[in-house]
Amino acid sequence: MPKKFYLTTPLYYVNDVPHIGHSYTNILADCVARFKRLEGRDVFFLTGTDEHGEKIARAAEAAGETPQAFVDRISPRFRELWAALGVSHDDFIRTTEDRHVRTVAWVLGRLKESGDIYAGEYGGFYCTPCETFWTEAELKAQPGAGSRLLCPSCARPVEPLREKNYFFRMSRYQAELVRHIEMNPGFIRPEARRNEILSFLKGPLNDLCVARPKSRLSWGIPIPFDPSYVTYVWVDALINYVSACGLGLDEGRFGKWWPADVHLIGKDILRHHTVIWISLLMALKLPLPATVLAHGWWTVRGEKMSKSKGNVVDPHRAIEAWGRDAYRYFLLREVPLGQDGDYSETALSQRYRNDLANDFGNLVNRTLSMVHRYFGGHIPDPNRAGGESPLKGQALELGPRVRECMDQYLFKESLEEIWKVVERANRYVEETRPWDLAREKREAELGLVLYGLCEVVRILGVLTEPFLPDTARAIDVMLGADLKVGGRWESACRWGSGRPGQRLGSLAILFPRRETDG
Ligand code: MSP
């Protein structure tokens, strides 16, 4: 297994504070990062903020601030949210940082030298909310376009543009791009997104405008060979994936981490990541990332979130009401990766009550409280009864099954595998009725039953960590932390790490009843 694992999230625009949609990408990424660390891999998990461009310049102006003061004020709101959610990124890059600005200049210089950038005349349209150039043909191809020209991505009005500009010869890389996507089925995931890009690439690919004249927009990174232009914000932002690991500045570091193992993104920015970014890398003759993984969108009661509708959900509020593990669990469990999901307090409260409190919390609580009640808080000896716990087989298969799912980025399915074991263990409690065994003083059998349940709880405590980090930590403490000595992954794949006689820590309720819990 290769040791290093490099994963990224998009850089978030700082024109506004983060909402649940943004938190989704980072929770998925955090889950992957934690899982890879659990497997023993050396992980570099990158996130950050996208701070240049027209959209930000306008937002700063509307707030009556300089762009720099504005981005300095909003960027920390993203960091705060990641801390509140337990997101374990290793680096947070801002596109206004010197390390990034230098790499962008380095990349543009290289592309100019290689003849991949040329000067020309641009005539087309620009969507500021998406920071995207569109041709008239693309706008007209929209169903029902008529005479109103709207952005094909966000359906807002676009602005006509005619200007001298610099272009990246993206068309040069079209054939190579198609070949790469066709030869590497896992490169764009899920499959439906791969097909979307392949069909987009059936048409001709235009060269890409890579600059904005300073006379129109000054908030950007100067083009090194023409200071009257700044870098197009998408080209600027995409380069973060290589600037953060040292391209052009620290070759040792760059060689260690690049190429990325996965870029996590939302489906709306798929073309930017699979067409613009990949052709830029091809032009730079750099290795390509292994996977671009596009997730779906979250709506709220069936509607797209927007400030004007007043339906934007603040993740801090949800965390306060349900706790961050429940919030993470809901987002990871509710929809299969790639599909859209609908966020509602009702759906979250059902997951909280059923899956977390009644299934998982109950299993941990009843198991450990019986060990306290019947064995004075010491792990019982399973050997006095002879025989093997019937839970062992399924529990030992769980690690490999979760790994199989996580190798394919199947978050919901991983949790379903885990919950099969939770349900099986709860059924086992009902079937064996340990309270009757205790009353009838059948201590040897009781020991075997509770030892098996403790082992299941221990294994679940390890394997749920990427999804529910606080809960996993709480289980550690309740079990007495040194039950997990040794490699954590190995300990999840072994039966019998819990030592008879070992003293448990004190008990805590994992998912208490909530005020809001109807
Ligand atoms: N700045 C660019 C990305 C540059 S990456 C080099 C950008 N920023 S964004 O803030 O608009 O969006 C960032 C991510 O948030 C995207 O992946 C987008 O899909 C995701 N989401 C924004 N709203 C969302 C939902 N309502 N639901 C799910 N994810 C959504 O694009």
C-alpha cells in the first residue's frame, strides 16, 4: 500500500460565511483523511479559501472595506467552522498568501515559455457569481434560452465582454484529456459525472482566457509577463493544489506529496477540475491526480439555499442542537455519494434518535453498564464457559468491508456495514438476555456474552472514528484507553485485544435525549 495520501477540498469563496453545503465537502474529506490515517498512511489534507476575483472585490466594496481587510475578516470564519466540526486538515491555504502568489507567477511564466499562453482578443460573456467565461453558443444552447442570456450553471444574468486578453491553449490537450478519462475509469467519480465530462468533450474545446485586464479588475495576482493584467481567479485558485505542497519553491516537499490522491469537489465545479485543471497539469507536464470526486448538492426543504430565500442553514446552529458527530453522521449517511440530499431537522432528528441513540448509543451503554453492574467494571473472562462468541466472525469482517467501501469513497455504505454489526450485537443482547443469566448466576456464560459485546464495542470504537470522532474518543475513555494499544487498524481487525480483568473507565451517555428530540 503506498504510504502517502494527499487529499484536497475546494477553496471556498470568502464572499460570504460558510453554510451546510460547504461543510459537506469538508466533512467528506475529513472522513477520508481520518480513515487513511487510521490505516496508517501519511496524510496531507488541504483546505483553504479563494480570495481573489471580481465576486470578492464586489462583496468587499458592498461591505465598504478594502478587499484585503474583507478577506482577512471572512477567511477565519471558515477555519472556525472546521474547528467546530472537528475537521482535521493539515494545511489551510489562502490564495492571498505569498507562497501561493509566487507559485502562480511561476506556473504562468512556465506556460508562457512553453508557448501554451498567447495573446489574443476575447469576445464572449462572463458570469461573476460563477467567475466563469461563456461563449454565445454555450448560452444559446441552454433550453429555453430565447433572447435572455443566462449563465448555464447558476441561471443568473451574464455580462458581455470584449477585451485584449491572454489565452491558455486548452484545445491542444483535448485529445489527451479524453484518452486519459477513457483509460482511467476511476479518475472521475461517480460514473455519471465521468460520462457528463466525456460527452462535454465530444464538442470542440475552446482555449481559455487566463487573465483580466487591470482596468476592469485589480484584485488578483499580477501576470508576471504583463503587469497590466491579473490572473483569472479560477486559474489562480486551482494552482493552490500544487502551491500548497511546494511547486516551484520546495521540490522535495512537492515530490513527496504530488500528485493528489483525490480532489473532493461539488458537482458544480466539475468542469473546472477535470478540464481546466487537468489540461493545465498536462501543459506543465506534471503527474495527474488519481481521482476527482464530485458530490451532489444539499437543498433545504427541496429548495436551493439562498440568502434571498432566507433558508441558508448555519452549521453552527445544527451543531449546537445535535452535536457535531450527529451532524456529520447525518450528512455522511443520508445520501449516497454523488446524489443530492435534502436537509431537514426532522430527518436529522430521526437519524439521531434511531441510529445513534437507540442503536449505537444503546449498544455501548447497555454493554458497558452490564460489565459495571455484574463484573464490578472489569472485563470478564470469556474462557470459563468454553466456546467462541458468535459475534466474532462478523466483527472481524467489518474492518475489511469498511475499507472496501472507503476505497471507493462509499461513505453511506461504510456506515451501513458498521450498523449491521451494531444491529447484530443488539439482537444478540435480546437473544442471550444477560440479565437473566445474572439472575440465574450463570456467571461463565454471562462472561462469554459480555466479553463478546465488549470486543464489538471496542472494534466499533476504532472503526467509527473517521465518521464520529468524538463518540469514538468517548468509547476509548469508557473502555479504559489502553485497550487500543498497538496499531489502531490492526486492533480493529483482531479479536481478543480486550484483556480479561482490565478495568473500564467510567460510563457516559453517548447520545442523550435532546430538547429538540420530538
Ligand atoms: N472558489 C471555488 C472553488 C475553487 S477550488 C480551486 C468555489 N467556491 S464555493 O465556495 O462557491 O464552493 C465551494 C464548494 O462548496 C463547491 O464544491 C460547491 O459544490 C460546494 N457547495 C456550495 N453550496 C453547496 C450546496 N448547497 N450543497 C453542497 N455543496 C455545495 O466554487
